[in-house]
Amino acid sequence: MTELLNLEPELEAFEPWQLTAFSAALTERMFPNFALFARLVEFGDAAKLRQILDGVWDSLSGQGAKMNFEVQLDAVEANMPDIDVFDMYGALPALDAVVALNATLNCLLEKDRAEAATIGQLSRECVATFLEVTEGDDQLSDEELVKLINTHELMQAEDAFRDEVLERLRGQKHATPDFIQALRELAGNEGVSNIGISDDD
């Protein structure tokens, strides 16, 4: 229920590290959706995925132990909840977070702009689906639902966050540890995800 983002032109001039940093930031903001789901239904290994995402940040800042990200792809895929098995809404944003982490690793390994653009779209659709499930009703026309979603504070926060990440990255030539740490803190959003939940809920 959202318009397609055309992020590829935005990412055209980005260096490989900037593409990975953009991807990691959006994945970081989605991560609590998986962590909370994993804890509530006792699924998967959230600690392992947290370790992998931390490894991406460490790789960007040039700190921490080196991680073999190709090997980690299998671990990420093993943690994708099957939405046919988990017949509940919470599996959807959880799956989005893991798909985003998978795409982040592919972005890091392949330096693929399309993977980064996909994460931007995925994150926005994650918010849109949440709003459709929690605030939409049968009385709304398609146009009214789209308006509700696009004007909702969660969607406005999503768009503002993405724009802020793009802006910071555009203005930064090199991945300094301080810059990466600040971006990571922005994305961490004090543990609150793109749909407004935290693993403490």
C-alpha cells in the first residue's frame, strides 16, 4: 500500500561502504521486530543475528574481529520465520528484519546497489503493513488507507530516518569509526523499531 521508492538513483554515487552502511542502518532499525518475535515464540537465534549485524558495523568501522560474511548467510537464512507456520502478524516484520540482514550481507559481499535499494523499500513496506493491520478497517477506501499510511507519524518517522541516513552518508567521504558509531546510534533509536516496538515490550 505504499508507492515504490526509487532509491537506486539516490544511491548511484555511493561507495560500497556507503551502500553497506545505509543497509546496516535500516536493518538495525528493524532488528527489534525480530528480537521480540524470537523471544515471544521461542524461535531462532536472535543473539546470533545480533552478533552478525554487530560484525557488519565492526567491519564498517574497521574495528573488531574479522567475520566471514559468506558463511554467515546460512545462519541468517536459517532464522527466517516461515509465515505459513507462524500464522500471526508478528512473523511478518520479523521476517522483514531477517531479509534485510540477508540483503545487507549480500550488499557487503557483492557491493550491490539494488540490494541496498531493496532494503529501503522493504523497511517502508514493513511500516505500511503494520499500519494497515493495526489502523486500517473495512470502511476505508484504498485512497483513504493510502492517505492514512502516508500521513501517519510512524511513516513520517520512517521517511525522515531514511532521508537522514542518506544525507549523512552523502556528506561523508570515509567510514571513520566516529561516523559509523554515530550512524549506528541513530539507527538503534534507543531500541525502538521502525514500527514503534522494542524487545523490552
